[in-house]
Amino acid sequence: MSLTIQQVIDTILAGMTKPPEAETVDGFKSGDPSQPVKGVVTTFIATPEVIRKAAAAGANLIITHEPTYYTHIDQTDWLAENEQYHAKKALIEELGMTIWRFHDGWHRTQPDGILTGMVAQLGWQAYQEPDDPWIFNIPASTLLETARHFQDKLNASNLRYLGPDDLPCRRVAFLPGAIWEKWQINALSKADVLAAGEANEWSVAEFARDSQSLGKPKGLILIGHVSSEEGGMEYLGEWLQERIPGLPVTHIPAGAPPIKKL
């Protein structure tokens, strides 16, 4: 197989169900897309550890979901004097890695690529509403049991939850990542529980807290952004291999940030 990195990306874009947006965060963040592809790594975010592991695996293309340089659109001008930015950039160049971000396009795909991969990890395909794929009608459960399911299935080491442990849960809204608070609150309003990657504490968490004081308690599960979307990038690797058989594709999990608890 003699494909360039650009041809791999072109194959991905050709498989999208919607055309790319005019303004998007997707695109190359480093490297030379005209060079032959040696191997592909999918990941949630291109940490230095992921970059090193990708090089050790013989890959020269990383497809990441989130920014490499700390802002949503990967701006770097504000980092001109930042030593950490230059160290990471030097590592990428030293290892000859090309990094391509695939965020907007993967979410715009129908069905949403991230959600598809996450639902498979949860084992909830049978519970998904056909007309509202973000809503799940699960077997009778409690908030505590539902939170533990997310923690166990998604390896969510940073998971937190709000609400009574014994709150009945039959209808769950699952919004991976960090979507606008209005979307999260609207989703929670038509479910017993909202499970999200992360949420504003001053809006969504307060809405959930107010629900208890007003006599109609709701549950809120904050999975952690990485754990709520990593499976969607693993699914991208499987999706890509179906379209380019023989292409070496590996998923390297970024893992949740090692945040410690006091």
C-alpha cells in the first residue's frame, strides 16, 4: 500500500455524511501530509505520552479529537514565549509526527461518531431512542447504580455525581464532552439523569440542585471529558480500517488527567 497522509484524510472526509463546515477547528496542526503514511493512531488528545507511543508503534499520523495546543482553535500566537509549547512542538518535529484534528466532522457525521463509539462501550444500543439518539430508556436503576455503570464501562476515574443515591433512573440523557449549558439543561429536563463529560457548576449543577429543593429531583453525572469521548475515537479507528483495509491503525488512549483527590 502506498498512500499519503493526505489520501488517508481525504478518505475520511469522503465518508462524512455532511460536508465540512466553512469554519472548523479540524485540520492539520503539524507535519507534512504529502509524505507516505506509515501508520495511524487515533486518540482523544495528543499528549506527549501519546505522541511518543505513536512513534514507538511506527505511526506517523495522529488523529486527535481535541486541541494539541490548549485552546479550542489551537491558537499558538499567545504561546510564543511559552517554554512548554516549544518543548511539545519540538517533540512532534523530532519524531516526524503529523497531527490532524477531527472534532467537528466526527460530531457532524450521522450518526455522531463519538456518540456511536461511546454507546457501544456502554452496551446501551438497545436502549437508544431512534428519534432522539441522546436519550436512553434503560432498565430500572438508581442514580448510584447508573453512575457506577458509567464509571466501570468507561474507566471514568474522575467521575462525580449529584443527587440522591436512590433516585429512580429509567430515562438517561447522555451528552459526551462539554456541550452548551442550555443543551444540557434542556436534556436533563426531559430525563431523570443527565450524564455529561463536564458541565458548568454555576448553571447545570445548580439546575440539578434546585430540582431537589423544588421537589422534583434530577440526577447529574459528570464523567470527565476524556472518559466521555475516548471510545468515540477508538471507534474512528475501526471505521477507518473498514475503508482502508491493511492500513495499520492503532488506538492509543490518552486517559483521564491524573487529578488527585484530597
